[in-house]
Amino acid sequence: MNKLIGNITMINGPVILGENMTGFKMREMVLVGEKKLIGEVISIDGDKGTVQVYEETEGLKRKEVILSTGKPLSLKLGPGMLGNMFDGIQRPLKKIRDDFGSFIPEGIGLISIDEEKLWDVNFTAKEGDLLKEGEIFATVEETYLITHKLLVPVGIEGKVIKVKENGKYNIEEELVVIEDSFGKKHSLKMYQEWPVRIPRPAKERLPINKLLVTGQRVLDIFFPIAKGGTAAIPGGFGTGKTMTQHQLAKWSDADIIIYIGCGERGNEMTEVLEDFPELIDPKTNRPIMERTVLIANTSNMPVAAREASIYTGITIAEYFRDMGYHVAIMADSTSRWAEALREISGRLEEMPAEEGYPAYLPSRLAQFYERAGYVNSLSNKEGSVTIIGAVSPAGGDFSEPVTENTKRFVNVFLALDKELAYSRHYPAINWLNSYSGYMEMLKNYYEMELNEEVEGLRGKMLRLLFEENKLQEIVLLVGEDVLPDDQRLILEIAKVIKIGFLQQNAFHKEDTYVPLKKQLEMLKTIDLLYERGLKAIKKNIPISKVRNGELYGDIIKMKYTVPNDSLERLEELKNEINDFYNTLELDYSK
């Protein structure tokens, strides 16, 4: 450990001021006071410095020492992270509870992944091999679902001069020794350390052109999220941000889920902890926790660690991405993270910007979201990090700074609507205010997966919904009866789209997850209903006859009555639509 020592001169909550800080570096991790609280140097001015402390500072006194560690705030990246739950600086909460009780004591140090557990290591490298940075030298079956690939740390390459036999080892044992071109030897262990605020490098960034399949109709067809993309889910209290993220965590086709509870209420993280171990991955029939990492920094935990939790999550995600996995991050919520920035900025007496947030809020948001992407990693494998951040604007006001600035840096904006939520329409994504910038990028993906063009049908359904919204203003003023029949048909079809397609029941076996092919066929069924109805109206058949209550009801209920593994019922519905209108037109032609 570096022997540089400073002294505390002033304590201001999570921020302390120190003197005699000459020799300390920016973003360096330090140990504060007799309890050796974990902190990070966030500013230096001459021999005076400011330290952000990631633990409770109650009881600290002036003149206590600040010890340098000589390295930035870093994570231990290795086997043992999947299925685990950490706080904002990667301390394992289950182990802390077992060892210390229900509350996190101060000064327990930067413990992280289990150093004693033995892992079954299978080596892929052998003596004489030339290994470059980021290459795989061994594998570990971390869980039944995920093989953990041990990577050569960044900045190290050379010839393998020593390799252990396949067997069981803990993460601290030396597994491989590499000699570089200068004759220096490097010891490779099962883990590596990485600074949380520095993005992990990749060989190249690849085009974003694959859909993150979620099984949620309003997303996969109307507002798609791409693998390696960015999305924001803003909404006021009770609109279903957490519930929407839970559905994405449960059902998206990402290989690994990183769920960050950033400043949310403890009961919400408790719900995640209770639900996830009971959830079964539909692809493997194994617990979904075997491919999930939970990071919990709830509203009653240190505010500085909340600020770090976002970086902890994205660093773990990049590490699994480098192995060739597709990772989805659920950040709930970035508003609480921004509030942590605001509080720390206030303690530092910085000049505030809009609504008290620091002036650098946009750049911090940009730095976070730009770490998403689809890449060819240093191990020469394709992987991705998809970031889905919830935003919690007070009162659902989307004009507040966090929502407005987030909107600048994400390509999918899923605006949650309180009126939809209060009417029990979930997901409560407002189709008028939401958008996705990935539709054009995913055009070829839809054509390859479905053998059909989706964009035109999607655009047609959205136009009907926009038209229905305009017509509703007229209906409120003068009633529906004054509208011509073709416009009254739009009102009826829009209702079918909203209830039969966009509304989805997370607790129904057939409706909680819907395959992409079924989604398209459902939308084609609704389109056929509209086209045949419009054709009948053009033949002067009244809307009272065109709208068949029983048939419309069957179309709305098709999401429950059509099994996900069979589309025969949808074909029957299409035949019923054609038969009904053929008979109707025939009767009126007489």
C-alpha cells in the first residue's frame, strides 16, 4: 500500500476535506479515518483535497488520517458475480448479512467476490502459446447457464511459460504465468481488477442491427430496442417503470441481466429478490438468477455509493460482454442517481444549474449511455451491452432536467402514462409520445426473422392510433354520432389495437411473453379486420352492421386464446373475418 497520508480538516456528510494531500491523485481510492472507510478523491487543490466517502461518516473527527491505496476505485471481476447481490461498490450483501447482521457496519473494507470458494477450471491455453490481451486462457462453469471465460487482462501479452493442470482452484491462486517481450513475468489469476469509471476497450464497434427480443408487443413491433442500444423509461409514481423493467429482465433474450436498484425503495429490491429466484428461464428451465447480477443501493444507503453503483453495473456488464455475451442493464432509476450527484455537488458548494442539478449532469449521462454498444471484443467474440434506464420525473413532468437530458442520449424513449396506468393498461407506454430510433436499423432483421416487411404495417397501425386521438377531441365536443362511418370505424379498430394488442397481462401464461411471429400475425389479423370493414363501408354498409360485437370480441381475446406454440387459431380468425364480410357484402348486394 502507498504510504501517502493526509488529514481530515472538515466533514460535510458524504464529503470530507483533507489537508497534506500532496501526492494523492484524482479518482484515487483512499481509506478514511480509524475505521478505514472507503472513499475516492474527487478534487485536489494544492495540498488540500476533497474525498467522497462511500460509507456513513458519522463519528469521524478532524485530524484523523487519510491513507492512499495507490489505485482508483476498482472492481474484482471474476467467477462468483452471477446470482449474487452487491451494494454500490461491489460488496456482497448476503455475506455481509451472514457475518454482520441486517445492517452494513462501517470499515469492513472492500470485500467483493468469494476468495475461498473453489472453482472447476478448464484450461484452454498451454505452455508455449502466445496470448494477447483480452484472449481466453481458461473457462469456469460459473452457473448451469453461463460459462465464465477467464480473460488475459488488458495491457498484458506474451508467451505462456507455466500453466496449472485442470482442477479446482480459488480466485487468488496463480493459474498461468506469461513472459512478455521484455522478459517480465505476469501472473494470471481467476480475476482481474478494473477501474469503474474507465470503459473497457474492444477491438471494434459493430453496427447495431439485431433486435433485443422481449416478448412485449408494444416494444418488439412498435418501439423496438436493439441489442447494444439505449432506452429510457420515464414515468411518474405508479406508472409501472419497475414492473416494465422486471418484464424485460425476465423475458428479454439477453444472455445476462445486470439489475441496478439505484436509490429506489427497499421494498422494490425485496420484491426483485423474492421474485427472481422463483423465476424460470423459458429457454433452459433453470432459475433466472443463474444469469443475473443484482446491485442494490437503496434510498437509505450511502448517497455517494449510489453515485458509484451505475459505474459498478456498467463495468460488470462490459466484462461479460468481452467474453462474447449479450448483456442487458436495468438501471432503476437514473433520477435517484442524478439526485446523488446533486447532493454531492451541493456539499461541494458548486454553482448549480437547472433545478439545482450540477452543470455537468448532461456529460455524466452521456458518459454512462455511451458505454452501451455492440462490439467485437478483444477475445474476437461478438458481444453487446444494452442499457435500459428508468427515469422518475417528479409528477410525471418530462420537461425536468434528467428526463430532458436523458432524451438527448438514448435512441428509444418509452413514455409511461399515468392515465393508462390508472386504467390498468400495462405496459403503460404512451404510443403518442414514445419513439424508437432503431426501426430502420432493424429492417433487415425483421425481414430475415419473419420473411415479411414489418415497418409498413407498424406505421399503418400508429397512424390509426394518431387519427383516433384527433377524433376523440371531436367526440368529446359533439359526440360520436356526427362522425362519418369510416371515421367511426377508426375509433373501433383503435380500441382493438389498444386492448387486443398493446395491453399485455404479465400474469397470464400465454400473454406474459409473446413470440415475434405471433405478434406479427396478431397485427395482421387486426389489419384484415380494418381493411374488410373499410371496404364494406365504402359499399354503403352501415357501421352498425360492419361492427360485429362477437367477432371484435374474439379478436381482442386472441392474445389469451391463441397458444404461443400454435398460430392455427389466428388463421381461423382471419377466415372468420373474411366469411363474415363476404356474407355481409353479399346480403347488401341483393
